[in-house]
Amino acid sequence: MSETLQVSTSGGASHDLPITDGTIRATDLKKVPTAAGPLATYDPGFMNTAACRSAITFIDGDEGILEYRGYPIDQLAARASHLEVAYLLLYGELPTAAQLEGWEKQVNTHRLVHENVRDLIDAFRYDAHPMAKLMAGVASMQTFYPSSRRIDDPEARELNMIRLLGKIPTMAAWAYRHSIGRHFVYPNDELGYVDNFLAMLFQSQQRVYRADPRVSRALEVLFILHADHEQNCSTNAVRAVASAGNDVFTSAGAGIGALFGPLHGGANEAVLAMLRGIGSVDRVPEFIEGVKAGRAKLMGFGHRVYKNYDPRARIIKKACDDVFEVTGVNPLLSIAQELERIALEDEYFVTRRLYPNVDFYSGLIYEALRFPPEMFTVLFAVPRTAGWCAQWLEGVTDPEQKIMRPRQIYTGPRERDFVPMAQR
Ligand code: ACO
């Protein structure tokens, strides 16, 4: 028999509410009537609210487990490609060899963007943040592909998600090239998804830029780790915008905006700034004291869901070794390791269950690959597009979904008469 929650209201009525099965136990409180209307929850930041049902990504924050469609993240990171994972997220199953070949072909033939997108990116000031350029480029896509607005048409939905997956590396690379004043590099059919992205970023005078395979594989692993993370801030933004009936480009544009924030995807950029600010290993204890006194935050630590070591951080630590083999060790690594060592023993961090998250080490890799810090969040947005597409699709096809519109507890004044200007 399924579990129920018994709620009694002051009028003496009692209500048996079914508790849903799943990863968190939840019920629908609006089934409890009160004198002022159905019972609501007060939950700033949605810390304890399930906003949808989802079959895409499973997280057990206490145990530090992450699975996409049931497959553990460490197995996917060790053995799959990013496009294989994108297929898994979207369609729910790992592709066969033939399906993967067809899928790669489909996505890769959609890498070119309309020439007007060049002009759009070119129109930004030389020092514009690449995330702003990426957000504008992605949001503009629905104007080039009006079929994307037909969100009830399965074929149009699929085609436009594939377009987005194909084009986002191109726009991301061009956003970067624009900021360094270099010519835009067009996609190359001879190269796979990640290698082509690296070529569009770094090609100089070579006919074809070929990345070191160790670097390319490390970036592929980072892409897989960042592909989805259930109802995080940017995915929630994607789903909220989608819930108003929006296409995948408009919704992903909102996701990029959310990801830009320093408490979310912008944290890896903030980690590097923090490590540089600390400057040397001997200044780590002083910095930690400042964090405990509330003068700073230890960026790259803590997570809304993980109250254990973020499984992605563990895999990234290993990818660090692979990249540093090619690039030489990033000198900031020793500061990061010392911060982690002290924090994992310190009572402040232990009692609050604060552990390194995905952003703690990823910035060190990106910097070793010579990406400027402004590109770090872009390198998060490109792979997260796979998850945003899967979550967008799940949201717009979910018969239980409604326009996302939370309630509020109004605390302001009421029923005041307008005061004419002369009497104020
Ligand atoms: N440094 C110092 N103290 C921290 C940190 C941190 N990084 N994170 C949380 N705390 C403290 C809080 O001050 C709070 O202490 P208190 O109980 O004494 O008030 C307690 O731990 C709980 O923290 P909350 O802020 O309530 O936790 P929440 O779930 O709201 O925040 C968040 C999670 C935003 C990730 C937070 O840990 C943080 O700001 N971390 C740094 C930024 C970061 O690395 N973000 C990347 C997250 S991963 C991602 O988005 C891909």
C-alpha cells in the first residue's frame, strides 16, 4: 500500500494525502483546503519543492551519486562520447553503432550558422562577455528557424534541438574569437564534435587544427560531466520559460542567462579569481579564516544537493592530471589542493557538509588549456545544452506540466488612497 500523509486543519477536517514514490517523498498540499484557499508551501529558492517528474538524471546528494538515465557518471565519462551521452539524455537509451553514426552526422551537418549571426556577434563591443554573445546568438536562433515555435510538432521539436546542439559550439567559438580579434573559423566536416570545437577556437594559420588527443579527450570528459544535472538553476529557467509555450532556442537562451551567475556556472571563473587572489599556499589558512568569519566564500565548495563529495569533482581531478601532462602543471593547483585539504578537515566545512563541487577543479583545466576565465562558463553552456534540450522536451511533452507561476506571501501595504503630488 502506498504511503499517505494525514493533515488535520483547525476546522477538524482531516485529509489523507498520497506521498509520491521517487527520489524525494512529496505530496500535493493544494488538496488541503483552508479558510484562505488551498494550503501552500513557503519555500524560497525551491529548496524543498519538486516542480516536475523527470526520468533523465538521478542524483543522491548524500551518497554523491549521479546517473544519466540510470547509467553512472563515472562509466559514461570513462567510455562514452559527448554526442553519445546527448543521445542518451534525449532519447532515453544508449545508441547502437548505426544510431550513433546517424546521430553524429545529423548534429554535425547543422554546425553552420546563418551569416547574420556573424554580424550579431560582431556588433558587440570588443570587451563584451562571451556569455552575453552566446545568449544573444542562441536566443536569435528562433528568428532564423520559425518552425521551432511549433512546439507541438514532434518533427519540428527534434530538428530544432539538433540544430541547437550542432550550432552552439560554433557560436561559442565565435564569441571567443570576437573577443580576441581573430577571424571566425568555420566548422570542419573532417572533425568530430569536440575536435571541431577546439579547431574553431584555436585554429590559427594551419589548414586544419588538430588538437592533442589527450586534450580533446579531457574536454570530452568535461562535456559529459556537464551535460545534465536535473533541476539546477539554469535547467529550472529553461523549464520555466518553456512552460509558457516557448521554443527550445528561447528557453536555452534563458538557461544561458541563469548559468552566467557566479553562484551557478560562473563559479569556475570565480574559483580562478579566488585562487589568484590568495596567491600562495602559505596564505591559505588566512583565507580560510576569512571564509569562516563571513568575509568571503570558498568558491567551488558547497552544493544545494550534494552533501558529499561531488562525483564530478572526483573525475575532474583525474582529468587535471591528463591535461597537465600535456600543458605542464597549473601553478594554482597547489593552492587549490591546500584549500581542499584544510576545508575537508575544518569543523566549519565539515558540519555544513561543504565539499568541492564540479567548478573547483574545472577552471584549472580550462586555464591550463589557455582559455581566458570569461570562457569558462561558455565551456559549461556548450555541453549543458544537451541536458537543456532533454529537459525542455520532457517539460513541453509532460501532460501534468502547467505554466510555472509560483505564489507569493504578500507583505506590503494594502488599500491606500492615492496621494496627489502636492500633498506628498
Ligand atoms: N563557502 C563558505 N560557506 C558556505 C559556502 C561556501 N562556498 N557554501 C555554503 N556555505 C555556508 C553558508 O554560509 C551557510 O552557512 P550558515 O548555515 O552558517 O548560514 C551554509 O553553508 C549553507 O549554505 P547555503 O548558502 O544555505 O546553501 P545553498 O544550498 O543555498 O547554496 C551554493 C548552495 C549556492 C552552491 C553555495 O554553497 C555557494 O554559494 N557555493 C559557492 C559557489 C559555487 O561554488 N557554486 C557552484 C555550485 S555547482 C554549480 O552550480 C554547477
